[in-house]
Amino acid sequence: MAYQQATTGNLNAAGTMADLSSKDQREARRSQVKLATKIWQATCKFIRSQCNKGRVCDSLFFGTFAKADSVASSEGTDLDYYVYTHSAKALFKLMENRENLADFGKVEDDKFIQLNMASVAQVCGA
């Protein structure tokens, strides 16, 4: 029984292993994973749609995204690609290249938006 809990469980709020051996608990976990996937896909779709409209979208925890033709610091003549820059709260930083910029430079206020994860989750039924 202890092995089954260790391989199918996780730590709950009290720091002890949660028993996910029952079918109901596995179904609850599966529905949580499906909801998280749905929220992540909606977030990506929202960011892409905003970038396609010429806006710069700050995702708060993952950095800021834009279409290359929307920011002054992009280089080259073919500007039909997306660019990323980390923000102060970004969870990761990528090596700088054509698509991963250190800074977007000056962005007009009317082009800059922030992602609201609570709104995205609400749209997804969370």
C-alpha cells in the first residue's frame, strides 16, 4: 500500500502523501490536468491573437511577446515572426537571438497589454 501511495500520490497541504488509489481521486486529478491544459492553450491563443493585432502582450510570469514588426528592436526585412523578451517576473530567460530579445525598446502605451490569467481561466470554465 505504501508503494502504491508513493507512486500514485503527491504531497497535500499538510505535507503528507495524498492517496490517489481510488478511481474518484484519479478522475479528479485527470480533470485538473485537462483544465490546466485548456487554460494553457487558451493563454497561448490569446497571446498569439494579440500579437497578430500589433499589440505587445505581457504574460506576467513568462515574459513579453510581440510580432517582430511591432517592436523597434527587431532586425531584418522579413518581420513576419514573433519575438520574446523576459520581464522582471519571468520564470526563465533565453539566450538572446533574433527571436529572443534583451529589450523591446520603447513601446507605445496603447499597444501594450497585460494578460489576466483569472479572465482566461474564467473563460475556460475554471
